[in-house]
Amino acid sequence: MPPVQEAPERHTLSLLVDNEPGVLARIVGLFSGRGYNIDSLTVSEVSHDSKLSRITVVTTGAPMIIDQIKSQLDRLVPVHRVVDLTVAGKSVERELALIKVRGKGEIRQEALLIAESFRARTVDTTLESFVFEITGKPDKIDQFVSLLVPLGLVEVSRTGVAAIGRGSDPM
């Protein structure tokens, strides 16, 4: 009987790590060395006094692979805590994107209407282009970008997912 293939799942992992040189390289190296993919990665210092950073990693894999990733991350020396926000309960995920669109006349008007319906802000404008800023779940940003492609999408810059658990408990 052939082995049962588990369906890949998207997981958002939140890591609390020492804020020191080489930590990010070690974490990324763990993923690349084992052939795991990182869909999104954000890093920021969260406590200057205790020199800690938070790393948010979005990855996709079979449940067994996700468990392996979490276990291996937990064993790295500069990692203080690993939380799988996908299984820990309710969490809030947001991403920011800057999107440049080229267009004149009716295309400009249509781009502005689409931006308004997605609650995107116009942060730069010229006679021939716009730069929109949008925040939200990655799916929302994907939809917004796909609607702007036929209107003259020039380029997209995305921050990656920032996520935090809901409720009063800390990570």
C-alpha cells in the first residue's frame, strides 16, 4: 500500500530570538538546508532592553514537516520561544504593500476606484502613475494586485506577514 500523502498546510510561526548578528542566517539556513520553503519572513527588534527580536515565518508543508520545523527551530541556541500561531488559536495577520500603477485617463480613474474599494491609500502620484499603500491579509493584497495587472501594474513591494496572537496572554 502506498504511503498516504498529507496535504500541505500554511502555518505562521512566531519566534522570539536574541537580537544579535547571525541569528537570522541560522534560522534561514535551517530552512534552506532541509529544503523547506519560506513564503514570508519579517524580523524586528521587540525589546531593546532585553535585546530580543521577533521573527515571523510563514511556511507551507505537510503537518509532519511543520512539526519537524518547529522542533528544529526550538533547538537553536538563540531561539527562546517558537509559537505556531496557526494552531495556537486566534491570531491577527497583516501585511503592507506598496503598488505602483501606470495609467492615464479612464485607467487612472478605474485604478482609483479599485483602490478606494480596497481601502488602499494613494501615497504618491504623478501625471502618469500612482503608488498605492494597502494593508491587510495576504489574500486581500493578492486580489488587489490581480485587479491592477490589466490596468498597468508596474511593480509591487511587500513587507511580509506580521502576526500576533489575540487575547491578553503574551507569546
